[in-house]
Amino acid sequence: MADISPRMQEYYDRLNAGLAQAMEVAKTARKTGLDPETVVEIPIANDLADRVEAQVGIPGVAQMIRELEAVMSREEASLHIGDYFAEKKFGETTKEEILDHAIRTAMALLTEGVVSAPIEGIAKVAVKKNDDGSEYLAIYYAGPIRSAGGTAQALSVLVGDYVRRILGMSRYMPREEEIERYIEEIRQYNSIMSLQYLPSEREIRLIISNCPVCIDGEPTEKEEVSGHRNLERVETNTVRGGMALVIAEGLALKAPKVLKNVRKMKMDGWDWLEEMIQATAGSSSSEEKEVGIHPKDKFLRDLIGGRPVFSYPMREGGFRLVYGRSRNTGLAAAGLNPATLHILGDFLAVGTQMKIERPGKAAGISPVDSIQGPTVRLINGDVVRIHDAKRARELSSQVSHIIDVGEILISYGEFMENNHVLVPSAYCESWWRLEGGTTRPADEDEAILQCESGLYLHPDYLYLWDDLKPAEIRSLAEFIHKHGTLADKTLILPLDPTIKEYLERVLCEHQVREGMIRITPCRIVLKCLGLDSSLALSDSWEKELPESALDLVQFLSGMKMRSKAGTRIGGRMGRPGKSKPREMKPAPHVLFPVGEAGGSRRSVQEASKFSYQANTEGGNLQLEMGVRRCPACGTESYKNRCSCGTHTEPVLSCSRCGIEVQGPVCPQCGMEPTSVRQYTVNVRQMLQQAFADLGMRDRDVELVKGVKGLVSRNKPVELIEKGVIRAANKLFVFKDGTVRFDIIDMPLTHFRPREIGVSVERLRELGYLQDIYGVPLQNPDQVLELPPQDILVPEGCGDYLFSCTRFIDTLLEKVYGLPPFYNLETRSDLVGHLVIGLAPHTSAGVLARIIGFSKANVGYGHPFFHAAKRRNCFHGDTLIEIYADGILEEIPIRRFVLEHLDLSQAGVDALGTFYADPVRPAHVRSVDTGGIPHLRKITSVSVHKAPANLIQFSTSRGKNLLVTPDHAMLVWDVSYLRKIRALEVKIGDAVPVWESGVVISDRIVSIDYVPCEDERVYCLTVDRDHNVVGNGIFTGQCDGDEDCVMLLLDGLINFSRSFLPVTRGGSMDAPLVLTSRIDPTEIDKESHNLDVCATYPIEVYETALRYGNAKDVESLVDRVERRLNTPAQIEGFFFTHDTSDISAGPLETMYTQLQSMLDKLDCELSLAKRIRAVDEHDVAERVLKTHFIRDLQGNLSAFSKQKFRCTKCNTSYRRMPLAGKCKCGGNIIPTVHEGSVKKYLQMSRQICEEYNITEYTRQRIEVIDMNIESTFGEEKVEQMGLADFM
């Protein structure tokens, strides 16, 4: 990491000191032997250089990388690595070994060393002979290079060229038939797998003829080439996918990147890349220009009931784009005025996700009151602009029509990140100041004087004239000339509907009194319409007039103006988020089994009274737990600490051979051993002893909830005392032994002390000594910069963590015999304490410090903090079997998510994670722990920002699966299936696969660790078994929860890998490693596009006017990327737009407050009627087509194919037994009920009656109605008498 300032060094020293202090306490507690292990089980993460050295297995590489990166960029360092290997500094003996080590190490560096992708992505490196006898380099790319990343692929070729030059080798001289083979093979591969970019024949010929390195590869496909077969220097006739990808998606697609590095290194022989770039540049630029000028309605697809549309794409009255970043926006978060949030029915609360038209797919919503709010028409006809939340709340009940929803603040960095062209912005004060403005005018007269001095008209006094046609502007001017009167700077007009509509469309505020329109002030309106103080038409009307509306009003007024409309952006509500305690279902207090004795509540108290036989003492239970042995006295028990005081160790044995096993596998049969055994445990005595040891009475805690059974491999147990203390503090344990709170992530780079409920004095103690302008911190309104690992948690989270500190202190004092650690009296005392942040589907926690609390129900953190947390899932090309609408189809998971569900109802978090509920029933094949296949319902889908690398598994039966490193994989453990992380899978592991209609066992034969080229990875959440068949291999799903935080000391003491289940998520969402210090160069690259300037250069606005590419001005905008590897990469950030309160606006979305779908739908359609930018009839039709009809059809189909269930023993039946009862005597009930089938029928009928629905859709509803009637019969009409109404 680059050098940092003394202030930031002190900050990190504080974090490290706090971590060290907590670590010492945790180590001391663990040494007591009361936990499964005597050491802390969360290690501290290493840096990138260490990871690369571990990957390639060459000692000394880490130090070499640190030396190189200290003086050059990573790309340059990857080339100069070759110098060290060429000098044989690491023990190389042959040319092949030098080339192999250099290329693999460079690739590991370029892919951030997360996994060993470079080791397996390249099959081999060979030295071959040209026809003239000279030597050339051939790199054989293996199949896993498919997702190796275009840049890394291309640069690996460049590294090979660099090193072969040092070794004195010649360039590759291809034969003509070899060139033709490349052309044929790449085209054939594209027809099989579909390349991201297919080079033309001319481009392929150009690459092969000029590339100094031979790009070869191993066969990856079943198909063979039809021509150019049996070539002397090509070892196979089979299609080589790795070769095709490196040429097409590496050299061809990433030619500019390669050329940039060639020029840096001053390497010759690569000039032909310029010709390649010129051939591809023209078409892409013309396509990008089209992006900014056409509406895109993709965000409206699959609209569902209850989540309103706020603006149609590029529709008048929609969100007006303003470029900028506030303290609480950026990193996929956009800003809206808090008044807008209230006027839009409180559906958009702080942190709610909104699907948007551009530049990306969605954005989290943050309050920013320095941009303009909505313009509305009140019930009395008045038109007002509302810019503050208080007034919005006062007027919300009087609003009859929302004329304009206001401005939306989106940063330049979002356009860079999404590779979107810049589109024209609404004229704003930032732009006005760049064009010479200095002081905001106090009134109209001052604004006009500024214009007379040559300035543009200030945006506060601009009207949206470009929303009118020139003919309409003339009609408005002539009406005022004929019928208007002036009285004390007030223009009075008769109430004409057409004229009032014109005034509303330009957002001209006015009142309606006694049948007259009153406009105050009105001087600028009159000047823009070419009217003088006597309301006479000026001579300008008699001249030749401009054709556009904006040019016309400038011509008439003599004032320079810019468009106040700019680009309108469509948006609708996405999925509402939630912040709440993390709980399993059902939620336990302790990881201790109680079996059936605990009842439905898993009550330990109830289990302590349970008896298998009448008239016997209760509490003696038969429980399945892990066998542990005391190394001192040899006693075997299930306890972590022996009665003699010595820590016990698991006793592993082979369930097949019946012998004890010391290693990871049985030496006789090769099976993985286990330590599980049935124990008779006196739970009653254990519970009484726990209360006594804690100094508590049994009535102090009414309910302590355990688990039905342990699901970890060796089944160790938690102390009952931990559960009692958690229950006393109303806390629940997660699967790994920790207590967590889920929060919605939102970015924050600056804050004010008054916003976070912390005193100035306390902040000074934490190191906040001065504000962003260098002024000493003295008052709560000063703006302070947030360091990368300081966070704000919601107040509810603060209360929960405060309870957790009481749990930890009691645990330390009463159980471990140590002094309490926290000693807090109130929630505010949490400030300054450390926590672990963990994203869903990851296993790496990030150290953070709480410095305050947010009134909003979100967790505010630095963009780097959010970006440092990774996600996992499937590669988009993974094939899954989808059963929907009676059809079983095998399709790529990407296609299912993007085409079938399209994410239009989805939410997105700050890291670009999209998630959605299915809008129609769909099922996938799943397998239970015993290996029995089932069809399980898909409950949600998710799309995530891809990590830098993926892992590809290959089996002995030819199956392949590409997943993220932390993905849950299913492996056989004797006779049942368990889950482990993809990183933990080993060659030889047995995995379940689906073949010929049955589940069989297969073996992992290769593990290929590869960088990831795609921007996204995909996954499903599956009901019950929580796994899915991907490419024929059964594997885990994603859990889809929010990010969470836990107390640092809770994680260090109570987390244990031994508790992690072998099913239901396995080691997912577990802090297997802790990042103690965030390095901006090693986190998600999305955060590098965060702009950190106080103002944009005027070139940004000018480029946007011509729909230029965002990259055209990237060198002019201060972004994180430009600061990397300097002290400024983590401090000295600024923002362009301030906001007075980061928790302003609604704190809870109306969507969650409304209980029924009928109420939600009514609010959605009512809001659509009031918003000018929304077509309520189209909204109603879309809800029917993409939500209600699909649901009605799917549920009706499910009803006809349903199973039946016993209410007593939960046995499932394919059809109703003839006896009408279960074998156990329990009642049989259906699993799909009539009410669930009909739930949207009446609403659909009502929509068809009240809105202009197409005849086709009406008839679809009628057909469904008839089908439901034929299934359930006509609805009963109840005969009522006169007495019923009395």
C-alpha cells in the first residue's frame, strides 16, 4: 500500500491497537478450552504480493513484486517480472521453465492473486521451431481460460514476447495453412460458445500474421474442424477454446490496453495493433451516441404490483439528470430531494432501491436537498415547487397532480463505470458558476441584470421552455397580450385550461384565485414571451424566428439560457431492503441439540422436562453429538473441556471400517472420517447448573431455544450458558456461533457530527481533529471526512449490538473467568468500538469502527468498505434445467435471469448486486442430503458484481462447472451430502451429478482457477434443499441476505469453523478471514470510478451536450483511479453537492407499511394517475401481463399437480391416499390452496374495468377466470334476508 499521511497512519494504528487488544482477550478466552478450538479461528488477511507467492509456489516472488510495484504500475510490473526470471533468480534451469514461471506469475499479479487461476489456466509453455530453424514461443491455453479476463489474457501474450526477447528467441512465423486454421477454428468456436467479440477474417489474419508469440491451446470442445486438419505444428483437430478466447476477447478486444503497455515498455513489433484499433473504433462510437437519445424501457419490463413507476423513459415530467456526487451518493447510489421522496407517496425511503433507465440498471436512493424537488398542482389549482421535506409533508395530502418529479443526482463516475455516453444535464448552479456565475441572484431583477452583463440566466429562474412547441409559446404570448393584466408585479390571467396547461408544463409557479391565474413574480416570464411591461408584443415577433423553443425564448428575451429539462431519466421502485437481526429459522439462542424433546419451539426448558417413558425423571435425552477425547486422562465425552480441565479433541473414525483415523481420510477405504455418536445427556441437570454458574434463577429467562439437531460435520456443541445469556439479552445465534445484524449498505464519504448523534468532544477523542477545510473541529455542523473503515449503523442495529456487548461481558466474567471487556452503559458508548463487516455469499470479513448512528434504516460506510466485501455465484453460461409452464428446458442461468425474470422488479445494493422475486412459478432440480432428487421452487434470483477470479471444476465423467471461490459445493460424506466452499474442494472429492435421470457419484479430476472477464455472476435461491443442478453437477445456491455486522470480540471468541453446517449454506457467510486494512488497489474496481472532486470541469457538461463518451474527459475529472498508489487514494475526498441531513426523508418505505397487495396496488395505480410522467393505463396492463396473469396461471397449474401433506408427521404424498388419512393417523391437507390460486383474480377483474386494457389482455383474464371457475366451481352467492341488514 502507498505511503499515507501521519493522520491516516494514526487512524490505522488505532484500528490495529483495538484489534490487538480484542485478539488478546479472545486468545485468553479460547485457552480455557471451553470452545471447539483453543485458538482464535479468524486469521488476518495477507497482502496481494503474499497471495501471488502462495499461488505460484515460488519463494521470494512476494518481495520481488513489492519492489516492482513501488516504482511502476501493475501492468508494467507484470512485464518486468520476466527480467528476474530470465536471470534465473528463482532456480530456473531451462527456457521453458523461465517462460512458464514468468507468464504464470505475471498473470497471477494481474488477477490479484485471489485464487490460483494462472496456474491452471495455462496448460503449458513450449519452445518450438520455425521453418528456418529458429526457436519461437508457443503458449498452450487451457479450457478454464474462458473466463480468464481479456486484459490478463492479452497481457500474458505480451509477457511471453517480452521474456522470449530477453532469451534471444525468434518470433513466431505462421504458415498460410495455420492462419486459415485459426480463421476457421475461431468462427467455429463462436458458433458453439458465442464469443463476446468475433473478429473479422481480416482481423484474425492480421493478428496471427503479426503476433510474435504462437497462441496455441488444448482441445476444449467435442467438435473438430472440417478443413485444415492434421497440420504438422497443430497437435489436434479438435476446437481449441482457450486459443479462440485469447485471440478474440484478448488481443482483438483489448488491443488498446495492450498497445498502451507496449508504448510504455517501448517494445517494437506491435504497431499492427493500431490498425486493429482503427478497424473497431468507428462502429462502437456511433452506437454509443445512440444510447443517449432514445428511451430505454427495459426497467419497466416485468413490472409487479405494489411497486410504483415514478417516471417513464425520457418522458416530460420525469427525473431531470444533474451531474454530481453528494456525500452520500456514488457507487450505484443516486440522490433525490427529500421533498421528492415524500411527494412520491413515501415509497422511496432512504436506501430503497430504484430501477432506472440509465446509466446503470438501478440505484440506491439517498436524500440530497441541494438539488431541486418536485413541482405539483394542488387541489385548489395552485402550482408550487417544493424543495424541502417539511413543506412536502405539509402539502402531500393536497397534491392532485405531480407535474415534475424533480432532479436526480448521478455522478460522472456512474457513467464511467457503466461505459455509458454522457447525456445532456439539466442546467444547474454548478454549471452556471463554471460559465462565470458567482453570486446566486436574490430576485428576478438581479437575475436579469446578470444576464445583461453576459451571464446565462440562473437555473433558479429558468423555465422548461423546451417542453413547449414554438407555436404554443406564441399562443401563450398572444393570450397574455389580449387577456392579461399587471398589478403590483403580478400577472393576472383568466383561467383558461389550455393556457394553464402551458404554464404547468414549463413549471411556472402560479396561484388560482376566484377563477383567475396569478403569477408572481412575472418579469422573466414576460421577457421570455417577448412582452413588455404593458403586455404589448415586441417587434421581435415580426422578425424571422428560430425553429426551436429554447432558441425562440432566447431570441425574444435577449437573455442567454440553457435547457432546464436536460435529459429525463425513467425510474420505478425496486425491491425494498431491510435492516434487522440475522436469525435462522427457527431462531435459536444456542447451538445445542434438543431433538424432538424441545417441541416446535426447540425449547431447552421443555426438553429438560421431557421423558421417553411415563413416571420417569425428565431431561435424559438421546442426542447425536461429536465424540471428543481428553488427551490427559483419556475420558471420552461430547464436551469441549474435560472434567479434569483439559481441552478435548475430536475422535475421528471411519463409519465403514470401524477404525479410528488420524488423517483426513480412512487409510483402508479412503472415506472421510466422522466423530458423531449418540449420547445420553441430562439436559435438566445441565440447565440447572448453567443457571447456578451464571448466578441466575430459572424464571429469569423463560425460554432458551436450542436446535433440533447439529448439522456440522463433527457436531461439537456450544455451552448451554451461552444460550442462557443470549436469551436474557434477547439475542439469537447464527450458524457459526456469532450474533449478527443485517443492514442495507449505502455509501458515505463525509458527515456532520449532528447527523450521527455523537458529540464533538467524543469525535475528537477518536481522531477527528479538523474538518475537510482544515478548520479545527469545534461545532456539530462542520463537515468531516469519513475514513475507509469507519461506519454508521442504524439506531436499531446499535441497540442490538449494545445488547451483544452485555452478552460478551457476562460471558467473559461468568463463563471464562475474565474481566468484562466493554462495560457500556448506553448505546452511545458503542462509538469507537470495532466490528466485523461481512457481505452475503462471502467468507472474508472487513474490520470496521462504529463512529455513530443513522436515523435511516441503512448502514452508511465508505465506498471502499463496501467494495472490499466480495460476492459469489455462478458464471452466466452455467446450464440449468428450468421447469416452468409444464416444460423442462436446459438454458444458461444468465438467460433465465435476464430474459425470464429480467430483474425489472429487482433491487440493487451498493456493490451492484441485483436480486428479485420470481414473477411466475419456476422449479429446478435439487437433491436432499440423502441424495434423493426433487423439483424445488425458485424463490429468488440474484445477479452480483463478479469477483476477479472464478474456479472451474471438471469431473471424471466430463462435466464442468465454473463458480466463484466462496460458492457452496456439495460433496459426498459417506452416505450423505454436505456443503463446503469451492476453495476447499480437492481433487478426488466425490460430488453428486445428474445423469440419465438419476443421481450418481462422480469424482473431481481437475480444479482450474481462472480470472473472471464477465461483469456479473448469477445465482438462484431454491426452496428447501437450497441447491441446484449446474452443468449436470449438484451445487449450492446463494442465500441472498443483506450485508451484516457483528462485534469484533463476538466473532473472535464465538466463531468456530466446527459449527458450520454441511448443508444449508455451509461455510458461506462465515468470517473465515479478516481484512484488517483496506488497500484501495485491491478492492472492487467499481470504487475506482468514484469521483472525489469539488466541482466538475466544464468539459463534462460540454461533452454531454454532444453525447460524447465519458472516457473522453476522464483525465479531467478527479477520480479515485487517478489517486491510486498515492497518499491521496484514501483521504482528501470532496463532493460537488452537499446535503443538510443524510437521514432526511421517509425512514421506512410505504411498501412495507402497507399490509395487503390490494392496498399496495391501489397506491401504485393512484400514484400513477397523479404523475404526469407516467401512463397509468400502461402500468395497469404491465402489472396484469407480467405479474398477475403469470401468477394466476402458475398457481392454477401448481394446484393441479400439487402434493399432499400430513399435518402430524409431515409425510408428503403424490396423491390423496384412498383412506383419506396418513399411515400415522394424521390428517392429509393440500399444499396448494384455493385462496392462493384466486388471490389476484378479483384485482385483475377490477383493473380490466377501470383502465384501458387491451382486448387481448382482457380475454386472457377471462380465459383464466373460466379455468378457475371450472376447477373450483362458481363462487357461492349467499342468500341474505332483511334481518341481515338490521
